[in-house]
Amino acid sequence: MSRQQMIVDLKVVSTALSDKKQLVDRVIQALEDEEAEAAETGDGPSRANPANETDKEGGDTEEF
């Protein structure tokens, strides 16, 4: 692989990573907006159902 080809490939990867970062940034902003709205309406810090603590720790889970 030539040095020029490596540069081209790295630019492609850089662009792809930039696109992914923008997507993640938009998701973060949307979640922050939802949290702020929930705080204003008195719904608490989050409307999401909290995960079971045993799920987080890799403990036994019950399938439904």
C-alpha cells in the first residue's frame, strides 16, 4: 500500500468517524432536551424505566 493510498484511506475513515460523532452528539442533545423537559414538568429526571440492578451486574434475569 502506498503512502498516498494510506492517506486516502485515513481520510475516508476520518469522515466516517465524524459522521458517527455527529449522530452521537444529536442523540446526546435529544436526551438532554428530554431530561430538561421532564424536570420542568415535574416528571422527574427521566421518564425511562430504570433497569433492574441485577441486570446491570450480570446477575440472573427473568425472561418474560
